[in-house]
Amino acid sequence: MSYKRFVGKYTNAQVDTLKALAHADESRTTRQIAQVMGKPSIGGVTRTLNWLKDNALVRGDLSPGDNDSPPAWMWTLTDEGRGVHRELTDVAARGKAS
């Protein structure tokens, strides 16, 4: 489903990041989110996640890492972020129905 014309006050990158997290069964790393979005690097995704975090739409928790992997930020939607995603989805569905 395309949300592009229903973005409103959010950028396409912010909407795409919300979408990537909303469709995840569990927390995702920044790199995993970038891969889902088809981004070759994580710089822009990191900036977007930080904006979403500052606006209480996502939560980032630092995983402790282990011998095989270093610590990494694990991102999930907050209740508010799920609400924004649901609103965007509802608007997109209404747009398709008309």
C-alpha cells in the first residue's frame, strides 16, 4: 500500500520508516530497517529514527551484544507511532475505496 500522497506532516522517509517497523514482528536494528527500505546505507535512516524518537513515535533500546555481535540499537513503534501508522493506513484505504 502506498502512503506517499497521505504523508501530511511527515516526510516520505518518516512514513517509510514507520511502515518498516509496523510490519515487523519484533524490534529491528537500524541496518535491518534500512534493508527493508532498500537503502544501501544507514545514515539517513539513523537521522529519521532519531527524529521519530524525539517525537515519541519510536523507542530505541540498546541491545547488550554478545561475543558474536556488538551492541546495536533495537527499534520498535510506540503506541503513538502505531496510532500514526494506523491513521496513515486508514486514510490510504479510504483513498483507494473512492
